Amino acid sequence: MVTKTTRGIKISVVTAFQNEYSDPINTEFVFAYKINIVNHTDHTIKLIKRKWFIFDAQGIQREVEGDGVVGEQPVIPPSDHYEYVSGCHLSTEIGKMRGYYIMEDIHSGQKFKVAIPQFILTADLKLN
């Protein structure tokens, strides 16, 4: 697990290789990642947008951005958390991701950036 806290918002990431959905012969590797967002501030926040930077082992970079996460724009009260699972396809057995969320302080309307820590994606077959 990797963790990073920005402005009182703690982001933790756990990854898992999805062997049953991957096809190594055709260089298709599928990974799942679970993200836990904890609001350690005194204000309710809303996750407005996300931006991902995805890298494979060949140095190819993709960027993915959009509103919310997994079709939602969750509202997270103080001392509460939100957790979701999503996935990523790579053409190599190893890669990495990092990014950020745009959050909004519901009370003030102020928007701010929260870093998503960089995490490694590794196919189980590379661990042996």
C-alpha cells in the first residue's frame, strides 16, 4: 500500500494483477487498484475531477481525466472516507500510475488539488 496526505486528505492505494482478465501472449495486462480517500479536515469535501498519468515499461505515457471517479462525485464529511475500485490495462507486465483529484470544500466553494501517490503495477508472473 502507498499513502500520501495533501491538505488533510489522505489517499491510500492497493493494487492487484488481474490474471483472469489478462492475456500475456497478446501483451494485454489488466490491473485493479483500490483507493481509499480519508477526509482529515474540518470541512465536507466533494471529489470533482480526476487526472491520471499512466506509464508502461516501454516508456509510453497516457493521460486520463474526467469528472469524479467510477461515475460518482462523492461527498466526504469530516473524519469520513470513500473507497472505490477501478482498473487499468497495460501492454507491458510492469507500469506505474500517479495523478491527482480536484476537490471542493463544500463550505467555502474553494477548489484544491490532492495528489494521488505514485504506485507500481506488476504482473504476478514478473514476481518469480
